[in-house]
Amino acid sequence: MAGMATHVITGAGSGIGAAVARRLHARGDQLVLHARDAARAKELAAAFPGARTLVGDLADPDKLSWAFSHQRLPERVDSLLHIAGVVDLGPVGELTTRTWRHQLNVNLIAPAELTRLFLPQLRVSQGHVVFVNSGAGLNAHAEWSAYAASKHGLKALADSLRHEEHANGVRVTSVYPGRTASPMQARVHQQEGREYDPSKWIDPESVATTVLMALDLPRDAEVNDLTVRPGR
């Protein structure tokens, strides 16, 4: 993807999202960073000088369209990068409907709604939608049901979108990272009751490298699915 492309990114505040945003910002691309509220938007704007922000709560996807209607959307979008996510573990017998809805809203329904809202710009630019999924989007384990269900759904969303938009020149990639050293992973370890050692897991920069590889691939090829596992 050529320089000065415009990227809409969720989850740019930490982990994989921050690593991707730093790399794109460093090479001079234009960033439009999603934030859940005005305070977070201010932090992102300070961290990435020159970037624009869009405010809307992914936990309440029904209101995203309304929230964006009161803000200036980018006229051009070369990529939409869905990197934000939440995780709450627990056995099926104990998970509440509130916990289910929160993960489904943030991890699946909000990405679907954001994609719908930005599809017109993506079609014009023949852009790229990247879903940073999870190993849990391919395999579900005990106490991961709600999170894995949201990520399995995200895979289905990406696969359907790829078939629907291929004729429009829109590329769609799903990236499935294994455990990655990030605040989310620290939270997972806390919920699992395990000591967290970030050196054991994938560096977010390594996942960012795979995302940029997919974005920068020449138009004669497309990465559909990419699994990234810890190397040690």
C-alpha cells in the first residue's frame, strides 16, 4: 500500500493496535483512530501527532452510527483495521448474559457495524479490511466460550465479507495471533490465576509486522487467513 494511505484503526491505545499504529504513523500514513470516549481520544491524539480521532463506544454498537453522524468521517479509507477487543473468561454455567453481550458487542457486532459504515469509502479506494482475530477464533477451550464465540463469529463475518466484496476490489484478511504480550494478556492471566511473564508470549510488534505485510502485498495477491503462534 502506497505512502499517505488513510487507515481507520480500533484498539490503537495498547498492545497490537498501538504497535500497528506506531508503524503506520512512522512511515507517514494518515491515521484515524477510534476512541471509546473524548478522554481516550485526547490521549491518542497526543500519542500520534497529526492523527484524527473518532469517538464511539464499541460496547454500544447501536449508537455508533449516531455518534459518527456528529463527527467528520474521512473521505478516503484505504484500510479498516479491527484490533480492539475484550475478554472475560468463565465456565458456561457461570457466565451471565451481560458478559456474553459485552464480548459479542465489542468483538463482533461493533466490527460489523464499523465495516458497514466505512464500506462506501473502502469500495471507492479498493481498500483492505483486516480483522485481528485470535487463536480462539479457530479453537474453543474450557472457560473461553463467550470470547471464542465472538471470535468464531468474527471469522464468519470476514469470510462472508470477502466473498461479497471481492468484485469491488476490497481485500479482507483475518489474522489469528496466539497469546501476545499485552494488557489483555495480563488480564487473561489474572483471570486464570496465573503469573504473567510477557517474555513468554508474542511481541505485539511481531503481529504488527504480519498486519503490514498483508496491507502492503501487491494487488496481484491477497492474504486471506494468517495464523501467528508464539515462537518459544
